Amino acid sequence: MNPLTSLAEETRLTLANLADAATGLAVPSLRLGVTGLARSGKTVFLTALVHNLVHGGRLPVFSAAAGHRMTGARLQPQPDDAVPRFDYEAHVRDLVKTRIWPESTRQVSELRLTIDYESASYFYRKLGPGRLHVDLIDYPGEWLLDLPLLTKSYADFSAEAMARARANHRTEIAAQFLAAAEKVKPEAEADEQVARELSEEFKTYLAACRADTHALSMLPPGRFLMPGDMEGSPALTFAPLDIPVDAPSARSGTLRSLMERRYEAYKTHVVRPFFRDHFARLDRQIVLVDVLHALNAGPHAMADLEVALAEVLAAFRPGKRSWLSSILTRRIDRILFAATKADHLHRSDHDRLEAILKRLVARAEETARFKGAEVDVIAMAAVRATREATVRHRGQELPAILGTPLPGERLNGDTYDGETEIAMFPGDLPENADSLFGDAESVSEEVRARFLAAQADLQFLRFRPPTLDTTAEGLTLSLPHIRLDRALEFLIGDRLA
């Protein structure tokens, strides 16, 4: 049995899977989860995926499109009426007409894309054209970091959260929260005002960890940073306390018992419904990772990201797909890790970006493969905001990228207005991915020095989405990309064979 579920929940999931299978007898469906930590590009990926399939984008590695077997793709009403619809049309307007990046994912949303195709098999072609529903499930990666809480007591959560806050690279960020926590007596009488103030200090500390300067990733509870319509509810008004893991049960009426009750309410009303209603029903998963953002923030951000990705995959239910298992106990049989924003680098560095991500997910990848799932790692840009060129600098030819920086972006003392296209040499990533990694708690001076050397060679700017070309007939072409077709081939290519 999965450690995240009880026997009753497994039974409920099996019944839900049977219902899904029954509705998919006429047209099969595939539920694809799209996630990633903050600013990894989930909304952009989903929008670009749909835009390229619906508008017949250039997808040479996606065999169904390259072989002209995909005869059409269109949006249809989604099967889950209680889940918000992913606002594809608004996001396309942002990217194509306004040329701004759409807002980040803040809640679960869903979209159904139906693909018509001709099978690659002579036998199946004789049976008629094929059709596949692809249900795209978009959700914040921060929520995934909550799933391990289902197996942890409040004392476990407190011990881990306090240890992280006191780690060398976090003590300064957490100073105000730690000072407030030291004044609190867990066995004192419960006081709502004390609980609220400590909870707010904890949330402020988590938000500071996520800021660009630090770019830390291990920040559960995830809903604290994305409360949505639960903002201010008691289930989101708790914080860790300084208590031993093996401490006896809390006395009724104490601050500790209040915090513990709200922690359990958080698991019951926030984490379990997400796991049961969305996460446990996925067939495949793509995890988007902003490696460049962590690289820019330093070695602790990279080490923290490595831990977060291991925690994320520990929450997955990977396994080999079979007809019976897909009905009774749904498993994620393919997981794709994608390093986003590859267009910020010249293509000569894409292999190095991929190697860094492969090193980041090495432990997670090994676990998933052991359980029978297929795993792949790629460097990609769902929407390519730059082009490549060669520039001469001091008599030397350098690989460069061309693009329009977002308004307010700065480089070498210049501030850009959002209208001016520039050419820049972004630098080279290190050849050896292992050189960027150290222990999350105490990064060595050697690793720190290598990081500083790597950062000195790199320059990252944020660029506006590209201006789309039009055909002679006035039709707007699909959004340009880097390796979106390779991602599609891995995620759904076999189901269109």
C-alpha cells in the first residue's frame, strides 16, 4: 500500500479509476500532470503545447506530426466540472498580441485536448482513425512538497522545519521567525494572537527564502505561499515549534495542541484532497525546473533544489504501465524532467544545461526507474524568445543570442525599455556538472569558488516573447520553441503510434 494513503483511500482511488476507465472505452484518455516550482514556466509550457498542436507547429521529432499522421487537434470541454479551466485563450493573447509572459500558476486547472490521428500500424489503420483525449492538469510544484507531510507527525514537521531555519545559509533569513519562536512556550495556554503572529513570521520567512536573491526551494507547507481562497483560515494558521520528536502527547488546551490540531487539519482539508482528486489520477508527468535561476542564486540554491526535486519524486506513484494496473491502481509510467529557458543560452551550452539537471535529479531518477517508470531529462524552451547569431568582440567570434529584454532589465549599466533588440554573449556553463554541487548544510569553500567562477562568466536577462511571423496569406504561425517536440514525443508519442 502507498504510505500516503489508507486502505479506504486506496479503495476510493480504485473506484475512481474504474469510473475513468469506463468513460474512456469509446475514446481513450491520458492524464498529463504539468508542474514545477515557482517561475519554472508551467503556464507557458501548457500554452505553447496546445498552440503548436492546434496550429500545426514545426514539430520534427514528434513522430505523429512529422509523419503527417496527426490529422487534427482541438480543445474540448474538460471532464472534471469542479476544476477551474486553464485559461488558454487569455495566455495566448498575452504571448502573441501583448508579448508579455502570462501570470504564474496559483491553483489547479485543467484543459482537454483531443487529437485525431492515423495509426502507424497497418492493422490498426484498417480499423479506422484513432482519437486520444489528453487531459492537461496544471498545478503548483510547491503543493507537491506538501505530500510527504501526510506521513509525518506535527513533531516531525516541526523538527525538520526548525533545523532548516537554523541551517547556516538560512539563519539570517529566518532570524525574525527564530527570535519569535524562542519567545513562545509550547506548553503555555493556547493563545490565538500568539498563534497568528508566529504563523505570519513563519510565512514571511518562507516568502523571503523564495525571493530571487536566495531562490530556495524547500518551503513546505506549500499552500502558505499560495493560499488562494483559504487565506486566513485556521488550517493555514500554524507554525513549527521547538519540541523534541519523541516528546509525549501535547496537553489539551496548550499552544502546542492548537498548532498540532491545525497541522492535522491542513493535511486533512488541503493536502489529502489534492492527492486524492488530482495527483493520484495522473498517468504521466512533466516537471519543469528553472536551473538557471538557481545557478544565478548560488550553491545553496542548487543544493536546496536538489533536495526539493528528490522530495517531489518521492511523492509520485511511479510504475510500469499495464492494462490491469491502469484500471485498478493508476501509476505514472513516464516522467520528464525539463530544464526550462534554454533560449537564454546558446545551443552549444544546451548539453551542459541538460547535464546539470541530470545531476540534480539523479537520486530521484534512480528511484523511478527502479519502480518501472521511464524517465528522461531535456533542456528546452516551450516558447523561444531569442534567436542565435555570431558576433565579433575584440577580434574574436563569439556565439550570441538576439532578443528584446523586458522593460527594466539591466546589463553592464544599461537599462532596457522593452522595445530594443540586443545581441549578447550569455557565457558558458561549466563543463563538469558535479563541480557545482556540495552539501546543502555546509557548502565548501571549493564549491563556492567554482560557483563564483561560473557566475562570473554568465549573464542572464529576461526577454519579451517573440514577434510571430505570418504567412503570405496572413496566418499567424505557431509559437517557436526549443525541443518541445522531443517533450511531446516522450510524453504522448507512444499513445499515437
